[in-house]
Amino acid sequence: MPEPPFHPDRLEKLEELIALGVDPYPARSPADRAAAADLVAAVDDRTGQTATVHGRVMGRRGYGKLAFLDLADRSGRIQACLQKDRLPAAEFALLKRLHLGDIVSVTGELGRTRTGEPTLFADRFRLLAKALAQPPEKWHGLADAELRARRRYVDLFSNDEVRERFLRRSRLIQAMREVFLARGYTEVETPVLHPIYGGANARPFVTHHNALDLDLYLRIAPELYLKRLLVGGIERVFEFARVFRNEGLSPRHNPEFTMLEFYEAYSDYAGMMDLTEELVVAAARAAGLEREDGSIQATFRGREYSLRPPFRRLHYAEAFAERVGCSPLDRVRVQERLREHEIEVTGDGELAWWRAVNDLFEAVVEPELSGPVFVLDYPAAICPLAKPKADDPTWAERFEFFLGGMELANAFSELNDPRLQLARFEEQVADKDPEGPNRVDHDYIRALAHGMPPAGGCGIGVDRLAMVLLGCDSIREVLLFPHLRPERGGTGDAAAPPA
């Protein structure tokens, strides 16, 4: 079992506090606290007024009869001045047992020091929580990227930029939510445990329900449940869904991530394109990317991207021909390209062929799609949940949205013919693709048989979108607690920080 991370000197001071009758972890905090940043901003208007701030001690200067503390709360920082002749003796004595990282409360008179620094001149000083672990050296934060991810709690309180990044992520999600609510959408919650996995091609995580003696799957997509709601008459739905896919770790992949999915009856993939564009722009504005001239610019991996709509539209076959050098319908030349890129056609039939063609598209074309760009009309054979195009059923009414060389969204005109959907499911199961469904979801077919209105639907990878808008190279940087490989000599918990 790992040793507790309790610093000996901090433990000693903790015992001294207890011996003095000081509760190092009181249950109550003084009410009516102010935000540090608000006090700093209003210091000249509120000079002489009494205020209370709770925060973490991030810096300390001076000893003897006078000490200055730098206190940090969720809003920012403020300096506190503790003078022996202003504080009760027992409270001033706490300074001898104070460490960086301790959480305290200061009540006092707001003003400025002789050097002009906004300061809270303390009349009361209380300890709210004693920190027993040593903070990062000099409060410069953690330098190692993996250690920062493992100890995100330290990364957040020691690095203002990191904390602000996650607050911006929260704001961009809220901005997208407000777009839906303004359009009359209903936010819903659908099951995380699925008896049959579907809605995407991915390996699921498997769990077991003991009472029912039943294997269940953590959802790889909420799609099929959301479309059941369209059948039920909830015509506009969206969900910010936690999704789980049993895949590897990479700068773009985490096995647990956030997917925004939304469906609208009587719409189609063209309507979803317009809505996706609106969502991306709203998120970018919320992330602070709009400039004074009205332009919206994202900087990602050293390159700037203009997010002023409308975004470019590009057909799949056109993009394929431009980058691969032949039409995706030219099977002889495509086969040559497949061999050149060492891509095999695994299986028989149209599904296996077009899956290989799309593997070639992903290998050759997608890295060049810096965007923002919508790629339209994918091969119908690899789009089992999308409507085929009426004028050419080789292609499906599907788009993917690319930005920064990554796919950020995937959308269809939703297939609502239960006969064709059943045939597609049966073809997928017969194909025995390890990332495809293992059996037909007959309940979903039953739902479609009751009639689902024509609809458009889309899924947006929230974490990848946040990566681009917040300028982060790795998905780890936009996840509060990403999954990591177990530490050597650690607890063995891949998601947990070291003890």
C-alpha cells in the first residue's frame, strides 16, 4: 500500500493546532464571502468597507508582527495583510503553523498598501482546511504533462491558465445548449447501459448485471434511443452524453468522452449542416475567439482557422478523386491504391469493399481536411443508419465536419424505412466486424415500424471541438481526468492519480 503523502512538518503543525483547540477542518465557513477579483476591481469604491474572502494561500511574505498572504479563490487573487495589533492573539498565532496550500478565511477592511496594492487588512483570520501535502515548487505548477493529468486537482489550483481553460470549456458547452433551447429542443437523458450496442462502429466495454444475470454494454452512442423519442413524438431532442469505446489512447482518443447528439423531425442532413455551423460559431464565441472586427479565429497546432460562416462544402467523391487520384467508383485503380497503402479488403461483398475504400479515404484524404469543411455524401454501404440519396443510392445523405485535420461531427438524413434498416442490421451482423453490432436490435426496428418522421441527426465530439477552440494539442488537455496507463509502482488504477 502506498505511503500517505503527508509532509512531516505539516503533520507536526496539525497536531499543534489540535492541541491548541483549533479545528483544522471546521464544518462551517463564515458566510457572505466576496470574490477576490471583485474586491480588487472595486477597491477604490469600497475602500474602508469590510469584506470576507475565503481562499488558498498561494504566497507568504513577512514574519514577526506583520505578514502578507496571497489568497486565491475561483475568481482570482487578492493580498491580505495580517498585523499583530489588529488580530486576536490566538488568530495571529495561527501564522506560525500556516503553510502554502492551506485554505483560510480573512475578514477585514479593504484598501491599498503604500505601494498601491489592493489589500484586505485583516481583523479576523480563520483556518478552514489544513493542507498536508507539499504543493509544487514555488507554485509554478506541474511541468510534466502526464503528471499534470494525473494530479489535475493540483494543476488546477496552481495554474490559472489551466483552470481558465476548463471554465472556457464549460462556457462553450453552455453556449451550445442555449442554441438548442432557443430552437425549441428538449434536453433528455438516455440509458448508459445497453443490452445491444449500436449507433456507431466501435468495440464496447462489457459489464454484467448480477440480478438479471445479463451482460450489458456501456453505450458507444445514444443514437438509437434518441430516435425512439422521435417516434414517440418528441420532435427535437439533444443530449450531452458520456460515451464509452474500448479503443486505444492517443492525442485524439480517450475511451470515455462527451458526445453531443441531436435529432430534429422533419429536417435532413442539410438542416443539420446549418445547425452544426451555428453551434460551432456559438461555441467559438463563448470560448472568446471573436475579435473586435467581428472575425472568429481559432489557433490550433500553429495554424489559424477562420470560423466565419458559411463553411465550405465538399463532396466525398470529389475529395477522394482530388487526393487519391481516381474516382472511388474506379475499382481497378482504387485496388491499386489500396495495395500501395497496404489496406486489405477484409471480407466479401459491398460492405467489405466500401469499408476498405473509406479506410483509404481516412488515410489519404482526412489528414488534408484542415477545414472548416463539410464532406458530403458518403458511400451508402458504410452508412447503415442514413438514407440513400434518391437520385443515386450508391451514396448516402451523410456529412462529416472537419476542422484542424480532425473529424468533429457526423450527421445523416436518418433512415426511417424499417424494412431497409432491418436489412442493413442483418448485413452488419453477418459481416462479423468486431467493431460492428453483434446482433440485430429488433426493438429499434419495432419502433421504426410505428413510424418515425423524416429527420436529420448529428453527433459532435465535444472534446475534440474543445481541443480546437481552446488550442490544445491533446485531448488530455481538455479532459479534467483523462484515462492514463497505470503508474509503475502506483495503485494500478489507470484513471486515478497516484497516492
